[in-house]
Amino acid sequence: MFKQAGLGPLIGKRSWGGVIGITDHGPLIDGGSVNVPEFGFASVDGRWIIEGHGVDPDIEVENDPLSVIAGRDPQLERGVQEVLRMIQEHPRRLPTRPAPPVKAPPAMR
């Protein structure tokens, strides 16, 4: 949904693609249970999505074990780099603060 809404680039690795949800239909007489795959994700145009493939990132970045062991997070670092680049390229200003509201009745002003 982040990617669909265009909130920014999706950074990392493709997700694993296992998103079909299961539900428990109660216990069996022998103490076991049955879980049934019942629901998945559909796109806004009515196609089943994600299951079996995952979501492709816009920018692929590996979180390799050596970096993680060293206390780094290459995906987060690239995300911060992208945010700083976007701020530089498209600076935004905060809106000016409006005047305080006047809540007194007109007769008391």
C-alpha cells in the first residue's frame, strides 16, 4: 500500500510473497487443528497480488550479515540518503501559523 499510494521509494529486498492468511476452524477430537488458507491481497484493479512473488522494491539494497553484525543497517542508511535527497530536490516550507481564534461572543469583544 505504501508503494501503491506513491508515498516514496520502497527500499530493500523483494518480500517473500507468502501472504495468504489462514484461520483456525476449531480443535479436532484428537487435539489437533485445521488451518485453512482463506484470504489474500487484491489490487485496486481486481487482480490477486503479492502471493507467490512478493513486492519488488524501487531501490534494491541488501542487508548483508557482515554489515548487520557491525551494527549497520544498509537499507535504513539508503532510506535516509533518499529522504535527504528528496528534501534537497523538493524543499517544503511549513505553513505560517494563523492568528489565534477569537472565541468570545461579539458583545464581549
